[in-house]
Amino acid sequence: MEKTKDELIAELNELKQKYSELEQKSNEEINGFRKNEEELRMKLMFLEGIANSTIDGFLVVNPYGQKILQNRRTIELWKIPQDVVEDPSGLKQVNHVMYMTVNPQQFVAEIDYLRDHPNDKSRDELELIDGTVLDRYSSPVIGPDGINYGRIWTFHDVTERKNFEKQLIQLNADKDRFISIFAHDLRSPFNSLLGFTELLSKNLRSYPLEKIEKIVDSIYNTAIKTHGLLEDTLLWASIQSKKVTFSPSITNITEVISEVVEILEPIGNAKNITITHSSNNGLHVNTDIYMLKAILRNLVSNAIKFTKEGGKIEISALHTDSLTTVKITDNGVGINPDILEKLFSFTRTKSNQGTASETGTGLGLLLCKEFVDKHGGKIWVESIVDKGTTVSFTIPDRE
């Protein structure tokens, strides 16, 4: 039976209503999808921002070891060129990072192991050829379904920590060496003091005055040497604890050299050693005067100590190329090459005796180096056995 016109119009209106409802629902779903897409885009943007702002590098690979994702920090740590980053195969990047390591075999061995043991975790340290040390950690990505979807590698820069550990090891070694030097150099003068005072205690009434005077002189000289050891020790300890302040001022270096020579000349005269110095009388340096005096006293004292009877010592100061260079030259016994390379290190076993059996603390040159370093200068030694030694140090110009 054919439908009437009114029935057809009613059906058409019904269809239009359903279409309108479907269209509205479709628009609502599309708007919902767009909103979800925008939210996902924002989340992805923030996730990428977080990934690229982390201090650690990370690399995500699929079960076959092919690169899926890496952050900017990974590229920075491994210094990966852009053309290598953009290589779709990832082979260029593998070759690049492998040969950035000091030990490529270690790098490859860990990857090979994890390829055979895909569900294992791993952690090791990699040293790069530029000195960087990376803590490398790797963990599999296992989904809720138990399937292995790949692996995440993370790289943490531990260079600063490793350097700090090396410094601690060196500081401990220096501390042990310092105690050894101190104990060795302190034992001898105290044994002398104990021996001389025991002699006096037992024989004070029986010894003639002349002999008593000699013993008292020996005690006095030993006490001076012991005091020098204590002074050097306290000064060294103060430097290590950063208690010594560096206070540079404009100083006439010729006057400082003259003052030091005047103080040490009597010791040189006792060995008939001639001490001369030459420099421009108007030569001024920006220096900590107390540190400068300590440097000169130690170096000139050493020159006297290792110069034979009737020898000579020359001190000079010259300004060139924004540097003032001071040299202390003697014609003494010189220094063996094996000792020469260890002069500014705690690895020396002891302080050598001088030409007149003088003893030392073993700390003098170490103090000199510390003070020269504080000035931003350098100190070095040139020597020929049985010919003599020249110790030089520089003081850079300061604004």
C-alpha cells in the first residue's frame, strides 16, 4: 500500500531529526577527539621538555637494538653530530659512540651480553676519550602482558665525582706522607735534645764550663731547627685548611731580596759562601710580601744548604712579557734527575742532608710551590749533578 503524502513527509521529518541527532553526536565526538588530541599534544610537549631538560641522557631502543627515542642530553654527552643523529639506521650513531669510549670492547661487550639476556639489567662506568666518565645503566621495558618491548639506556655524568674521589685519594696519601715526614724530621732533633739534656743532667757539676757551653750551643741550635720544623708544619697545615689569606700589594722586589739576603748571609758566611743579587732597583711586583719572603727564604736556604764551602749563590729578578721571573742559582752539588722530577711532591722519601750535614723539614719546596700557585705563577728547577742548580719562579702582573 502506497504511503500518503503526509506519511512520507512525516518519515522525511523523522529522518531529518535522526540525521540532525547523528550530526550533533558526530560533532560532539569530533570535538572530544580534538580536545583529547590537544591534551595529548600538550602532554607530549611537556614530556619532551622534561626529557630534554634532565641532567641525564637516555636512549630508548626496540628489542632489536634499533633507536626509537633519545633526549638532547644524550646527544650532548656523546657529542653526536647532527648528521649522525638523523641517520635512520642508527648504525652511524653506534659507531660514533663506540669510538668515543676509551675502551670500545667494554662498550660492545655489554651490548652483546644484554642482547643474549634481554630481561637483565646492567650498570657500569664508561670513560670517554675527552675525559668524561659516564655511569651507564640499562633496564628492559616489560609490558603488562609480559612482552619485552625494548630497552632504556641512561647515562649520568659522574666526571666531577670521580675527580673528587681521586683528589680524596691524593689528599689521604699526602696526609700520610705529611705525618711520615713530620715524624721522621721531628724524631732526630728530639733525640738530640734528649741526649744533650741527659748529659747535662748527669754531668753538670763535673763538666768544665767550656764543654757545658758547647752542649748548650748544640741544644740551642737543635731547638732553632725544631722550631723551624714546627713553623713550616703549622704554615703548611694553615695552607691546607685555607686559613692563610692571600693579600697582594705593590712591593719593591729588590728590597725584599736584600732583606732576605741580609738575614741569611751569616749562615752563608759560616760556609764561606758568597751571595749576590741583581735586579732593577725600580722593579715592583704585585705580591703577598709575606709569601714572597717565605719563598725566597726557603730557596736561598736550600741553595746554601747544598753549596759547598767557598761556593757562590746568585739571585736575579727580571720583568718580561707581563711576568717577573726570579732565579736563585748556585754552583753546589746539583740534584739527581730521579729526585728532580719529584721535588714538589710528597712522594719523596726524605729531605737530603746538605754539604755540611744540614738537615731539613722536607716541606720547604712544597710551601714554595703552594705560595707561587697562589700568585698564579710557576716554579721549576734546572740542575746538573756536581755543577749546580737554578730554581726559578714567576709572579704574573696583576691588575
